Amino acid sequence: SAAFGANVELEFERNRERYAFLRWGQRAFGNFRVVPPDTGIVHQVNLEYLAPVVFRQGNNGEQLAYPDTVLGTDSHTTMVNGLGVVGWGVGGIEAEAAMLGQPTVMLVPQVIGVRLHGAVAPGATATDVVLTVTEMLRKRGVVGKFVEFYGPGLSSLGLADRATIANMAPEYGATIGFFPIDDETLAYLRLTGRDPGIVELVEAYARAQGLFRSASTPDPIFSDRLELDLGLVEPSLAGPRRPQDRVPLRGMRGAWRQALRDFVKDQTVNDTTVANWVAEGGRPGPTAATTFHPRDLGELSKTVPVEMDGQQGELGHGAVVIAAITSCTNTSNPSVMLGAGILARKAVARGLRVRPWVKTSLAPGSKVVTRYLEEAGLLRDLECLGFHVVGYGCTTCIGNSGPLPEPVAAAVKKGELVAAAVLSGNRNFEGRINALVRANYLASPPLVVAFALAGTVHFDPQHDPLGTDPQGRPVFLHDVWPSPEEIRAAMQAVGARLFREEYGRVTEGDEHWRSLPVPEGELYAWDATSTYIKSPPFFEGMSARPKPLTDIRGARVLALLGDSITTDHISPAGSIPSDSPAGRYLIAQGVTPKEFNSYGARRGNHEVMLRGTFANIRLRNLLVPGVEGGWTVRLPSGERLTIYDAAMRYRDEAVPLVVIAGKEYGTGSSRDWAAKGTLLLGVRAVIAESYERIHRSNLVGMGVMPLEFEAGQSAASLGLTGREVYDIEGLAENLAPQKRLTVRAKDEGGRAKTFTAIARVDTPDDVAYYHHGGLLPYVLRGMIA
């Protein structure tokens, strides 16, 4: 599409330096493959093309077969678990060490079995299954554990359905979400054009090793078990802030009313008034102003007029302003993608159109998706509703939706509206999708199209039409929902030929990629003027031997945070505001705001990423109550500063820093900059109630001590305000895995509170990494010793 072509041009213009660096690596290293940009999302490419499932290696005339495994620097690496491959996400630090020959070390996990039985009912999708599983497993608690799916229900799940469920293992908290090899695995390998010899090897190896599942396979033994009847899964969304907050589609209107109450608590309108309003039928959605109850509800009673493409509309709370078919989670699944196309075809046939304020996009995880949508004749129907291919990448799922149209953005700002996004992604954390969109819902691709037609999340599919046809007749969701028979017929367009054609020369790239200027030589020549790639500071001043460990004394709290602080909160990947510390830095380097790109694109520049740490616009630091964004209080003066500016002041005064948080600290993406930036700000330790697996590992890998409150304790229960001065004792002598350290917090009146915290260095290797100041210094010292 024209949108895709324009985005490719823009992408190479903005990222030329980064891509040239990768091209240099492709030439400089013999065992380093690069899949060029605009090809797809790495997890989907791995599923459809790269993963052999079983490796074969020849040595001295003998052939050795062994299982495929993978470590990936993105948490959704687990997608390949659906293919019977063990793999999970790690931080970039751990991956770099692995590439340098360092083993990956972990505690032997518990394995939780999820027994599936029954079959998914017509009308429900694999997306609905994974949202149900995510809700169920988050409630059970599987952080740091392996999850394996088993039972008779596996026979009713296609491989793509399994991959969708495995993909969201990070969202349900597990290290992996594993499916065993069976006949469906072999069928998928054939479907995706794998060499017949590979398919034969996978079957022979799995059967010989007792890894092949069949209907007669006895149930494995697990640490614990859960059970799910697939027949009870119903169409669902998840949101507005977390993937585990599942909302049945039939209850969406009521759920939105409750969510709206939570969103407006900090506004001037009385909560009771809001409750009364929504209970009496107040409709906080994009509809005519005359349909609102004429009561004085302050800002909530208002709708804001908006004109888009010559069409007039009224925006209110719950207006869907972004509808995106995106992410590897769902675009790897032909059944839901074809389902979205069929729904679009039926809607177009009935004369429906997407509401003018909705920004639509289609971003498949591989080019094969576009091919089979074209061959099924469904791509043009999606395009008719505005779902044009904008690129082959994470796009909206990671916050790269681009800006809202100016009239819509202006209306949202003017009315202080709680606007909504509906996307087929895997994460919906606050501030992730778009700075102006506060409510974000995950849904299957067909539901994304449906909500784009409805234009609001204040929607009851049983009673509210998606729109009206040219004859004025209402068109309901059930009128256009794809039937199983229609999806099966469309699946005929998906075949091995498409996969072979698209992946046949995948590593060559297009003309943009091939024409990139590539630096010569085995050593990369750093460009001191670059604002994208700078020589990192992590080895500066490194001695041949590690310095003795010391206790932390006189530390101040940089941020006092609540529960479920994500790596997006700590290190955002989206747009860079011009008035932020990172924005001001770039402007000082001669970069215009139009050329900022995103934090994600600037990860090769530590100066930008340091300034972007804890800079998420939705971060709530309890040291500055009622304020959102990267702000803190510098102590003891009480001066309010950005977190970056305060950290630099503390650094100049040689004051060490700590961060205090609640449960699930570091959940979400395996973003190593969430740990790197924390270190560069001068943070020596984090004290939290619990950690997500990858971020805990990343903190250790950067030499930052992750401390965990004792069970049942928290900052609140201990009466900590964040204004104390902290000493942490027990680091200097005999540090051991999970040693209990003494923490002493002295308040402004000189009164001290003493408590113990667990050092979450979980293995002897973790202790060694921390002693060396991080994993990479440990590896480097080992290489030069």
C-alpha cells in the first residue's frame, strides 16, 4: 500500500545509522544472520521460517541431533513454545553474555500443567483463549515457573492457536508456555514450507526421545495442575490497563462504566455523581450530544465536536481513536486474520464504514499474512475500512502508532477525554499505546474491526448496532461475524507455496537494505557526532580486578512506586517529548523534534536513554502525589525536579540512590535499558515486594542490587515515606544467594526504622556478577584473564 511505501522510506531515513551498524555486523561475523527490516516480527519469522525444532550437526562422520532452544531479547520469544521449542526472553545483557560463551544460569523451576479439554465454541477465538489463560494464571501465580499445556483439548487447537497462547507467557507471568510436539506440529512444518527432511527428523527424534505426544500419551507429572474447558471460553477483551484484566464482550458496557469511574476519580467530578450518571444510562461514548442526559456533570457531560474528512462527529469518553490489527500474538494466526477479513467483507457489503475519528492500521507480523489475505480476496475489504498495511513490525503494540489526527487530538485535549484504543496486541499498559489514549483494550482482530465500526468501547453487542445500512436498518455484530465454515473456506488460501516464496531470499532484503553504506573492518568505527549510536560507558574505568563490595550508606529515594511497575514505566519505548530531558538533549545536539524518532530507536545512545529512564508520562511517583510523569522531590530540600535532573544533583553530591516499589516490579518487556538506565542514574538498589523474572536478572546483570521485602511487609506496612535516609548493611561481607540484609531508614526527625530484606541474587553466579559490577564486566575480565 501507499502507507507501507511511505513508512519504509521514512524508516530507512530515520534509522540509516542503526541499520548500517547491523549490516556491518552481518559482514563482520560469520555466524550472525540478520533478517532485514520490513520483513516481519522476529518471533513470527522464527515460528514460520527460522526454527528447525530439531538441529542436526555433523562431526567426524557422525550425525548428532539435538533439540532447538532459543534465548531472545524480547519477552515474547516464548511464541516458539507453541512449536515444541523451549525458549524464553532474556535481557540484552544476558544475551550478550551468552553470545560471548557465558552459560545461562537459572534455578530449576516448578512446572505447572494446564490440562485442556473440549474445543473452542463457534464465535470464540484463540485470542479469547489466551486472554482467559492469562487471567487464570495471573490469579494462580506462575512467575518464574514453566507452564506446559496438555490434555485432550490439544487435539482441537491448531499450531497457530498454540503459538498465540505461548506468545503471551510473559503476560501470564510464566517463563515459558510449552506445547509438546505432535502431529499438528509436523503438519505446521509442512504448511510453512519446511524441508521434508527436517519434518522427518523432527518426528523421528521426538518419537525416539519420548517427546512425541499422541492421544494415548499418559499425562505428565507436574508440580501443580490447573484445568480449562475450552468450550467455556467466550469472546473477550482485556483492559483498560493490564492484559490479565479480562472483560467478557457481553459485559463490555458495564465494565467500561466501572473503568470510567476509576479514570475520573482524580478529576473534579464527584465519584458518586459519576456512578449515578452511568447507572442511569449515561453514555460516555462518541454519539450525538443530545443523547446525553441533560444533567450538570461538569466535564463528563460534554462532548467535543470533531470534523474528519468532511464528516461531523461528537467525541466523548470511550471514543475509540485507535483500532490496530497488530502484533505477532495474533497476526501469526490465519484463522483470526481471515476472520477479520471476512467480518470486513460482510460489513462493507452492508454499507458500514469505520467512524471518522478512528485511526486504523494493519501491521502483519510477516509478509505471508498479506499474501494469503490477498489470495483470499479479503485484503481489499480490510482496506475499504481503512485497515491498510502500514508495515511489518510491532507498530501500535509497542507504542508506534504515530500521532492521532490533529482534529481528534485537539478534541481529546480540549475535553480531557478518556479516549480508547482497541488492538490485537499483547500489552496495554498505561502510556504505552499513545500519550493521548488512556484506556487500551486487547482483542482479537475481528473484534478490532468491530470496535472500529462501533467507534466506542461503551458498547453492548446484543443491543447496540455497529451502525446502520444505507436503508437505515441496524447492523449488529452477529450479522457480520464470520462463521466457522467461512473461515475454513478462506483457509484454503494459506499454503506452503506462499511461505517458500516469501522466505526464499529473506536475508537479502530490499534495495533500501542492500544499498546501505557499510563500514569496513572487524572493529566498528564509532562516530562521535552520532546521536543514534555512541560508545557505551559501561566499561569506563573498569579495573582488572573487581573492587571489594561495600555496604550502601546515606542513600536517598529517587522514586517511591506502587504495584505492577512495568519496564515501560521505567524505560519507555515510544515518542520523546520535546520538553523532556531527552528531548532537550537532542535539541542541544541539533536534532529537531520532527527528527527525534522514539526512545526505542535511540537505544544505541546512552545519553538519550539515561534521560528517558523513569520518564513515562503515566508514571506515578508517590514522592510527588497527584502528579504523573518523570518527576520526583530532591531531598532534603524538597525541590521538585525531573527524575533525571534530581539524579544528576545527587550524583554531584555523591549521594547513592534507591528505588522502592510494590509487587510485580519490572513486569512487561525484557527491556535491558530499564536496568541500564537505573544504573546510570546512580541507583544502587531497588527494594520491592516482588520482581518479574527478567527484570530481576537484568538488575543483577547491571550490578544493581534487587532487594525484596520479607513476606507480608511493604513500604506501607513499614510506614516508609521515601523521605528517609537509607543504610543497607550485609553486602560487604559474605554475600550469598538470597542473604537477608539489614536496612535502616532514618526519617527527617532522626528516628530510625530497621527491617530485613532478601538479596535477590538467587544463584552463586548472580553473586559473582554483582561482585564484578555486572555480568558484562564479569565476562570481560574472564576473557582477558
